[in-house]
Amino acid sequence: MKHLQAAFYYNNHDVRVEQIPVPSISDDEALLKVMATGICGSDVIEWYRVPKAPIVLGHEATGVIDKVGSKVKGLKVGDRVFVSHHVPCNSCRYCKRGFHTACHTLHTTNYYPGGFAQYIRIPKINIESGIYKLPDDMSFEEGTFIEPLACVSRGQRLAGLQKEDTLLIIGSGIAGILHVQLAQFKGLKNIIVADINPYRLELAKKFGATQALNAKDNLPAKLKELNNGHLADQVIVCTGATSASLSALDCVDNGGTILFFAVPDPSVKLPVPINQFWRNEIKMQTSYGAAPNDLEDSLRVLATKKLNIQDMITHKLPLSEAQEGFKLMTEAGQSLKVILEPNRL
């Protein structure tokens, strides 16, 4: 029996590379040789991940189709692909209303064992609704951005982002920087980023932010100073810090929208000034994951090569250094996008 290496997550400080059998596939499944998988910011949220541990994480996997079942159509050995881990049923009441990421099927589907493994088995439903072939000029590393950018695309679409908006992004990690770049791609001219990490603030400016502010400062006052006395039309929260969510409540202008792209842990209750929001027609919007249309949009945008994706990649590590990758993501110091390459020698 052939074996593969996989990184099992126990917690942020305990990631173990172990051997397990290479999964066999049925007639309607496929096997992917994983070439690159990004470590997502959500992979290091312990309240979200530890309850399911030990688990092989990794949901941004790209690679080469290694085996194909006899009943599989439209896919062949050697195809370079990105595989979506969660896929909707496309037929339930949520999908029919456009809320694909609220679909029960989406929340229960996945590939096995996870993107931080040398090989993964792709189930039938993922093949039917979650395979995206990479353009010839798109690297496996660039392909790992398809899923996170799709999440960003969905969030901005749901928030109704317009190019005339003044946008405040709180948190300039991977998600925050992708929000900056996609907003710039859409034509926004006034993109302000707030963070407490000086390195991340410099990155925000490098990738297109008009202004980069220390989140510990008086953000409402700074916004008014920069924006002709107004707050932000759109506020996107890209960090789970409670202080960021609280700050967002004070930074949105009349008629504006707060998009909670990231949220605090479940124990946190936000004191929403609902009377003020009612009077000023302020909207709060959430966004979770990505649907097939978001993934298709993301692939189209990445294919234009107008986003600076390559410079976002600060570390590429072999699977044997998975623990180091999680350490880099957890510390959020001199790193941004960390990619694991499971089949790197």
C-alpha cells in the first residue's frame, strides 16, 4: 500500500507531518497530486479549528490530476487544476435564492484528507461543481489565490461596493490586501487601510492603499481629516479582533455599509448602536466563503494579471516545514502569504 505525507493540525503550535495511505478512488472520483496550498488566515483561528482537531487542513489546493475514475467526464490525467473544497448543491432553497454559502451541502462537502497532503481524493460532487482548470500561464502558486480572492469578490459584491466609495479596510493581512487590490481593480480611488502592524501597513501602501493608518489612533477623526469631514462609505473588517469590529461601528458614514468579512469568536457580543444606524440608514453585512460564481469571477480577474499576486507570496515551504508555516501565519510578523508545496523535494 502506498503512503502519502500529510500535515495534521492539533493547534497552532502543534502541526505534525504523518504518513497515511494514499486514498483509493471510485469510478466517479479523481486523485489530485497537490503542488501548492496556501495557509489561510482562518486556518490559524483556534476557536474555529481546534474543536475538529486532529485534522488535515488546507482548502486552497492546486495541482495535477493523477488518476481519474472510469465514469468521470471532462477531466483527464495531467490537467492542471484548482479544486474547491466546499461545493453547494445548486438546488436547495438557499442556492436558488443566491445564498450558496448557506447551503447545507456546501458545509458538509470536502475533499480528503485536505490540501496539506501530497494527494487528495476528489469526490464526485466536487468534480461536478468544484474543478477549475488553470490557464497555461497561471502558476500553481498563483492558483492558490483563486479561493481567497473569490471570498473577497463575494464580500464586495454583497456589500455593494461602488467605485465612488471611500473604503476603509481594517486589517491588512492576506484578505485585507486582496480587498485593496480588488477595489483598486474596480476603480476605487480612495482606499484607506488601518492596522496595528507597521510591516502590514507598509504592505498595504505597496499594494495600492491611498492611506495607511495606525488602528490604535482615533480612526473616526483621521477619516474625517482625510475625507472632507466624512467617515467611510464602506468599512470592511478583515480581522477577528473585537477592537476592529467595535471600531468599524464608529467609522461608517450615513448611508454606509459595514462588511464583516472576519468576525470575533462566538462569545463576543457587539453593542450595535441600532437607533443611530436606523436613523442614518447604515447597513451591516456579513460574508462567508465563496460560491461557484465567485470562483469564476476570481479566476477571470487573476487571469488579467492586473493584480500583484506574486509579491504577496512571502514564503514557500515544503510540507515538512508545515509547523514553521503555521508559526509564520500565527505571529503575523514579516510574512503575508505562506504557501506549502506538499510534493516539493
